[in-house]
Amino acid sequence: MSIDIKKLRALAEAATGFSNVTLAPDVVLELIYQNERLTKNYKSLCDSVAHLNAASTSAGDEVARLKAECEGLRLDAERYRWLRGRDLEAIHEGGVFAGQTPRNVVLNGEDLDAAIDAAIQAIEGVEVATVEGGVQAT
């Protein structure tokens, strides 16, 4: 059964002042008012929930993107640490190593860090400072 609130309001307004009504019109009007207020609040809450769901999804997507980026950076750092720790004799033994031309020298450790920092600065014009745990553009 569907209740037409507009008709109920009109009936209650028309019955205002009568005393032989089972439910006083002012009570009916108050109930209608409360129903309208609650309906409006419900719709507002639904909109808020939809907004929060969208924000949560967006934040979740950003977290996933950042995790993937972090994993890529972790792998790059792991590769670099491995290369940085290579023995200077790697050139004679074969395998992967870092070198510098035209001097034709094998680099590792802090020498490799300094050579990379200098190359970045020369190419990109960015001053690079070696800091504990990595490199920082300054």
C-alpha cells in the first residue's frame, strides 16, 4: 500500500482544529515533517557514502600504484647494490661489472657512486649529493 504524503498533508491541514479526529492533525503533520526530514537525511547520507566509496576506490588505486612503483624502485636499488659491490677483478673473470671510459677502469663502491653522480650532473645539469642510503638531487 502506497501512501500519498501530499494528500495526507492536505487532509491533515484541512482537519486542523477538529477535535473528533482519532489522530490529531498536528501529530500527523509532525510525522510528515519528520518523514521528510529523515528522507532528506537518508539521501544526503547515501550521497556521502557514494562519495566515500569513490574516494576509497581512488585511494586504493593510488596505494596499488605506489606499491608497484616502490617495488620497481626496490628492484632497481637491489640491482645497483649488487653492481656496486662487484669485485674490481670482474673484468678479468668475466661477467657483469661497471666501467668508465675512456679511462677503461672498473668501478665499484664509492667510486662508482661518484662517477654516476658526475655523469648525471654533466648530462642533466643537476647537482647530485651522495647521502647515506642513496643519492639525492640538490
